[in-house]
Amino acid sequence: MDVLVADDDPVFRKIMAGALTAWGHEPLLLEDGQSAWEVLQRPDAPRLVILDWEMPVISGPEICRRLRQKEHGRYTQIIMVTVHSQKCDVVDGIDSGADDYMIKPVDLHELQARLNAAIRSLQVHEDLLAARDMLDRQVNIDYLTGVRSRRAIMEMLSKELTRAARNGSTLGVALADLDGLKQVNDTLGHLAGDVILRETAQRMLSCLRPYDGLGRYGGDEFLVVVPDTDNMKFPTLSERLRRVVCERPIRVADLDVPQTITIGTVRALGPKGLDWKQVIRAADEALLQGKQEGRNRVGIAADTLAS
């Protein structure tokens, strides 16, 4: 691993350079606390750090305190080295955020063992972060289409309704339903239907801004949440979503399968008194209108919802 060593003693730095290199690490040697703090701001900063207590500009304990206040997710293991050997000094060093504490002169065999323990702790932390990220993905991402799950898109809808109420802005909401997907499943099989769902989701996603939301609402339905929209732009966007799905067939195995989609749209204006149920109900009614008119079209709610 890369190991940052910050110490104003050139002899100590030289000893650390030789020992760390011999143990298979890449040492980064610095002579003052300010340089160490600047390096630790970088996204690729070493996650294993050996800090002297007393250094020019910024002390080791102060670096520890700053780093612990700043850290979110990514963790840095810190070993404090110092001539201070009183118990109160050890307590102060650990309280400042150091993970370990060694008294100078440092025994190299002991330091190697403590570094190995620090590396194991970092690996445990990485494993926990990976497990958390996997769980978050399972909860928030629809496994089949790769867009937001129903839970995640509904959370976004609720948050955007609250934000629109606070800012007096307008929120566009669309409920989209794939036309005839059941027939595809019945004739070509559910795997073919899965391909169509995935491709439809990706085509729709290509039309949206990074801060817009697309989620699988259920079965063959998708929910679109578009913050800060207006009378003209949102119907135009909804029509673009419809066209991008049907403009060319979807390739399934050796077949080109035509696919259309019907969309119901509604705009919620400064919805202080609205909840997601009212918005979904209005979008669903507009979707039903589009289905009744022959499908493959955009149904627009007659009125803008307002509190």
C-alpha cells in the first residue's frame, strides 16, 4: 500500500523509507503537517498514515481531528508516533482520531505488525462498504432494467413534490405503459419481454436530464419525474419519450419486434397540499385516456394540479 509518513526528523524519514520499501509498501515522505494535510485532501490520498505528533505548521493530533471531521465512507488508518510517553498523551492522541500510538524510538518489528493490523482493518472496512453499496443497489435499482426501483422513484417523487411546494416550481410526472407486452410474453416468452423492458428503459433514459428520474413503477409501467418543467417543454419531452421507444424495432434474438408505449402526463404546480397519490391518480387517468384513444400516444391531464 501507499503509506504517507509525515515527520520533521530527516533520520526518521530515512528509516521509514527503507523499512516500508522492504515490506513492499510505497512510502510518501513529508516533513511538515501542512504538506501532509494537503496530500490528504486528494481523492487518491494514501489510506495508511504515520504521523509525528509535533510538526511545523499543523500538529499530528490536529491533522487527525480535521480528517475525522471530513471523512465520509472512505476511512484512513492513522498511526501516531511521538516521544510523548505519558498515559495522558496516549489518551489525547487516540481521542484526536489516531487508530494507534507508538513511542519513539520505534521498534521496526512492532511497527510492521501494527501496519499489518491496520491493513486488515482497512480491508474489513472496504468489505463493509461493498456490502452496504450492494444492499443499497438491491433496494434502489430495479434488477431487470437498471433504472430506479419503485421504492426509489416514489421517494424521489415525494421529495420533488416537497421541493416544488417550497420553491413554487412545477413538477412534471408521467406514467408510461408498454403496449402489448403481454402478447410478446405469450408468443415469444418472458425472456423476450425482459429484453424489451430493458431496451425501453434505456431508450427513455437517454432522453432525460441527469437530475430527472426514471423508475420501474411495476410490471410493464415506468414512472418519470421531471423537476422544474413548464407547459410547453413537458408535453414535448413526453412525446419524445414515446417516439424514442417506437421509432425502431427492438432486436430480440433474431427478430425485430415493434414496440409502442402509451404515456399519461400531469403537471403539479407548487403542490403544497398535494401528495403522491393525487399526482399518480391524475397521471393514471391521463394514461387510461391515451389507451382508450388507441394507444401509442401521450395523454395529458386536463388540468394542472395545484394546491
